[in-house]
Amino acid sequence: MNNRILFWISGDLLTFCLAHYMQKNNIGDFYSITDITNKPKIFFKEQTFVNFLNNWFYHDHIHINKNPDVNYLKNFQKKYNIDLMELGKNDRILNKYNEYHDFSKDEIESILENECKLFEMILDEVNPDYFITGETALQPNHLFSLMCKAKGIKVLMLNHGNWKNFCYISETRHKLDGFKKLSSDNDEKIDFNYLQNLWNKNKVSTYHSKYFKQVRNSKISFLRAGLNFLLSKNENIKTHYSYFGRTKFKVLCTEIKNLIKKRQRESFIESNLIKKFNFKKPFLYLPLHQEPERSLLIAAPKFSNQIKTIREVMKNLPENYELYVKEHPTQGPSRGWREISFYQEIIDMPNVKLFHPNFDSKILLQNCNLVISVGGTSSFEASFFAKPSIIFADLGYSIIPSIKKLNSYDELKSGIVDSLKNSVNPNYVNNYIKSLENNSFIFKFMNFEEDYQNWFYVNGNTVDVLLTNEKMEKFLSDNNDKLENLSLEFIKKIQQLD
């Protein structure tokens, strides 16, 4: 095989480890784009674990120009059919979620211009057959994958299957390649009791909860990472736009401020969000997404304003119905709780009730009439409880007939009315699970993340660390079996596509 394979390497290190094991099978020439901070950059410049014929460090090519070339950006959008402005607007570094720097329109356009020119240059030089990446969680990585698709380059993305410890490789996040129709096989033994037992054993939230309990849970590690930062030269602030404004003083002040805010918000949540179920009227269930998160910003950019989504659903509630909204349980541990004003705005809405993050979502799934989610697993889980659902993101499980995908808020009224009439066939749900499992393999994705966060990144508290050959060699050795098996899955996928 003489394939040209391009890897996107970032702080999660999975694709780097994958390249190391894939190269042992001599399947082609390897290239990489590396998106990391300055300290680990030293390792990637000198490492000998993978022989990349060329490696581009993303941030070396991204500079702020005073006069961005707007015509180039317009032509780029036409050429690739990509809405760059929407990507920029929904990038968590470039938008409202950034607490350290308020990017101007010129700065954003300048970053996008440099980025696009870099990516075009790489694609022209390498002309890759395959692009291997993890889930495209951030704008630069996602943009590059869209460019690859536009040019007919095969994208191999590792997806968590949102079911047990299953993963699969596909071109698009959370969609199996070529899977367009569900089997209509019927089994009289399949009912909703069977499905709910299956869900209880295999729901993905179990693995997420464990991950958030383990990562960034050590106060000693947090203090150690903070001390390392305060004693460092803080060079990223000059070289990485994602670190603009992160002076040591401002970071320290922001961390203290956020700790105080988190406690205030927790107090508000404990006092004001509903903890007991008192079902009186029929209701729709809308679980909030963790925020900022890919499932909103990249997967459904037109529906990223969750307050607006709640208001639109509220306006289209059928007569005598209520809307139950529930805070995401990992919003606090992962991102810090939302502004109190956010919660208060929901509480003040007529016919809307806001539930505590620790309230058992199973009770809401069992008792609701319909689930509405922008793009979360709750719409998939609803089908296990014989409940129809609505989503706005383009996800693989919408192939189940009881899950309706909408393209705009204008479709909500008719979508809700139609969905409430819809029934769920348990065999379709079971057939989707069988199809998912038949096209997937076991890889303990969350366990792997937990391992590298603890081993390299001070329990997940910082990514700007010095990597050493010794630590990498030990990590690769300790994870040999799982990484070797994963590399064989990618090689098998390439052989199938070849």
C-alpha cells in the first residue's frame, strides 16, 4: 500500500499513538498537522515514535493581519461550500465563551484567512488519500475535515458509539457510513421492558459520570498545575490566539472569580431548581446540553442558543401541556454552572419547569409525552421508553422512525403535533442497536482519556506540559494491546475503502 495518510494531532494524543501503531504495518506515507501548545511542541519536533514525512504546527501559521483578505474568504466559501462566518461565530475560542479576549471581526477573519491558506497549501502538497482524526470538537479541525470531504479525500473519524464501550470509524461524527435503512425484522420477544433493561446496563451516561468524577478531581493536582503555570514563562500568550489575554494575573483572578460564582450558582440551583416530581399535566421533556460543547456549536450551530430553543418550544406547546427542562449533570463539574440569570429566565417562562441536574432523568423519560433535544442522547434514549422525540442536529440515530429531525424552528408546531401522534416500534430500536454493534468494535474511549489526562496532564488540569520520550514510551507500552487493536481497525477500514 502506498497511501498518503494525514493525521490531525492535538492534546488528546490518541491520533499520535494511533499513528505509531499503524506505521508498524507499513501502510503508506504519514503526514500530520499538530495543534498543541509550546511546551509539548518540543517533544513533537524531536520525537522518533512516528516518521512523519512532514509535520505542520498549526499555530506557527496563524497570525493576526491588520487587513484580512475578504475577497479570498468569499471565494474560499464558494469553492468549498463552507460557511466560514458561521464556523467563526460558533468557535468557543472566538466567541462569547472566551473570558480572556474579545476577538474583533477583523481578528476572526484574519485567523480564518491564515487557517484556510495553510490548509489549502497542505492539501495541495500532500494530496492525501486519507485524513485520520478524532471527533472534530473544535473549529480548525472541523474545517479541515470539511475541506477534505469537499475534495473527495476520505475522512476516518473515530466515533464513540454512545452505547456501552463501542466505537466505530466513519466519515461523519455519530453517523455510520452508508447506513440508510433499518432492518424491518420483527421479534415478538422484543418489548420495552427488554429495551429498558438493555438501556440500564449499557447507557453511555454511566461512563461519562465516572469520567467526570475521576478527571480534575484532585485538589493537589489542581494546585500543582496552577503553581507550574505561575512559575512558567507563559509564552503561549504571544504565539497562540487561543491564549490571548491569559496573563497570569488575569487567569488567577478569573479562577478565583469562577470558584465564587460556582458556589453562588450551586446555592441558587439547590434553592430554586425542582427536585421532586409532581406530575399534573402532560409534558414535553427538554434536557439542556452541556455548554460550550460540540453538539451545539458545531453539530447544530443554528440552534446553539438554548434559551431561544426553550422559548420556541414553549410558544408551540399544545394546549394544556407543560415543558420540563433539566440542567445537564456535568455542566458544573465540567464547565462551571451557568449564570443565575440563565436559570431565572427559564424559571420565569410560563408553562416551563426547571429541574435539578441530579433529578433522575429516567423519571422524566418514563412520564413525558415527547422528548426534544438539539442533538443529545436523550432523544435516542426516549425510544427505549416508547416515547417519540425531536432533534435538530443530523445524527445517525434519527434513522429510527420515531425520531424526527427538524431543520428550523418554523417546523416545531407541526413537528410536535405529528410526533405526539407517533408510536415507537421496539423492534426498530433493537434493530438499530444491533446494526450499531455489528458495525462497531470495543474501545474504552473514556478510560483512555482518563489515562492520558492523569499520566501527562496533571489529572487534566493543564495541557501545556513538557512531554518526554520516557513518559511516552511507558504510556504506549502500558496501553499496547488496546492501541494495537485500534490501529488494526483503522487499517481494516482503509483496506475496505481501497
